[in-house]
Amino acid sequence: MAEKLTGELEMLDGEERVTQLGELQLTSKRLAYTGRARRGSLTTAVMIENVDSATLQKTRASLALIVVGVILVIIGLAMSEQYYIRQYSWVPVLIGAIMVALFFLLGRRVVRFTIGGADWLTLSVRKLGTREKVGDFINKFFELKDRLSKG
């Protein structure tokens, strides 16, 4: 019986495990991931030569968060001009200010792998480890991809 790579996947003939970063594994032939998805678990693998790129980037929160936040602040400031609702004008200002702050605080770092220009796998760096470990993993991936393409 062949050695298990991850989940239901078995190692191919002549395949060796190079490194592992959390649930992401790099072998001499494939990049494999087994982990949780939105509706259950996900097991996926791709041959190394098919991966176009691996990027480490920071994502931002939805632009709607800052737009609604600014609108709420403006509404709250306009309410402060009305004598009969002045005591409640701080509520939309506070909620709007929190939404604006969240826009800048909710960004997260992700590592993204693409195949044929389309996203194949996007994982949170926090889930995998530190940025340095993810950077080392990406470097090992490209070193292996380079070796495979040359010979």
C-alpha cells in the first residue's frame, strides 16, 4: 500500500515529501492541501508545473464598510443640529467611526496560488504560520518548480 500524502491522497511513484506548512504540503511532484472549507472539508492537489504563481498579499475589507461608516458619521453630525434629537446624535457617529476603523483593521495577509491565471487556492497566513515561514515555503516551491522545468 502506498504512503498517504494527505487525506485520501496517496504518494505517486517516486514522489517524496519536501516540506509541510500547516495543512499545505509540498512534494517533489505536487502541491497538496487538506483543510476546512466553508461547507465541510477540502482535499486538493495540483502538479507543480501547472501552478503559475504563488503570491503573498494583504487583502482589505469591503469598501462598503468605509462608505457606510462615513455616511453614518455625516448623519450623526447633521442630527446634532436638530435640538429634539441632539441627545442621540452620538450613536450614528460612534457606529460610523467604528466602521471606518474596522475598514483599516480587518485586512488580512493571504497566500494565493493560481493555475492558468485563475485562483486555485487562497489561504490565510495566520492559519499557516508566520509570514517568514510562508515566505520560506514559497521560496522552496519555486526552487523545486525551477528544478523541474530545467530537467
